[in-house]
Amino acid sequence: MYCSGCGQVVVPGQGVCPYCQRPLAAQAPLVPGLEFELQNYAGKIRTLSIVWFLYAGCALLSGILALAFARSFFAGHLAPWMHGPFGRGPWGQNGFPFFFGPALLHFVWLAVIFRFGLALAAGWGLMERAPWGRIVAIIAAFLSLLKFPFGTAIGIWTLVVLMGYRNASLYDRL
């Protein structure tokens, strides 16, 4: 810092110049810069990654519960009166082929595992601040928009935090 009167070097925080005794102007407080923004953005990314981990766990738990219910439904253990008018013949219950139920359950099981894996990868990538984490989280956000209400909420929040030039450049600096 320099004196505006004589140009000599002065120590910051002094009230007057020790050479010319001119009063020094008070320094303006520092405006938060890039470091403040990076710390703020890093906190948002960490919170978002934790929410993706929680969402992955909830997706797996709800998928397992739904598949257990569906398996008991297709097995006929839910209620004995649901076997239909033809009983349990080669076409199964309610006119569906006997292979339809297990094939549908396998497809749904794969969808549950894919949804869990994608949400887990999004959370892990954001937590580690990996370059691929942002892309995976954006893909997971778009796919979860249809899972109302929680999937829609986390999808919109993820897109707001990660999309845009400013956010992309902040994520790259992390």
C-alpha cells in the first residue's frame, strides 16, 4: 500500500502516513471473488451428491418392495380368487401366457438395477468431482424427471446446479 500524498510504502491498517502525516483512506472490504464462489459451489455439489446417494437407496428399496409385491401377485398368493374363470391352465391367470409374469418381472428387475446404478454413479461422480460425474448426473436427472415427485425434484435441482456455462466452468475448476 502506498501513501497518496508522498508515495511512500506504508503498512496496511495505519491511520496516518509516518512520512508526511497525511491521513490514509480506509481500505474497502474485499469483495468475494472466485474462491468464495468455488467454495459455495463445492458445497452445493457435495449436497447434491448426498441427495443422489439417498435417492439411489430409496429407488432400490422401493423397487425391491414393488417386485416382491408383483411376484406374489403373479404367483397367485395375493388372493385365491384372482385366478380368473379358467384357473391356472397353460395360459396362467387372467388370460396372460404363463411366461409373461416372470419375463415382466425380470425386465422390471433390470430397470430397478439400472436406475439404482445410474443414481449411485451420479452421486459418486459428483462426490469425487470427476469430469464424467457431471455428465452422468445430467443424464440421470433427465431420466428421473418422470418419477414424480422426488425424481422430478432432484432432476430439476440437478439441472439447475449443473447446466449452463458458468456452472460448467465452476465444476471444471473444482
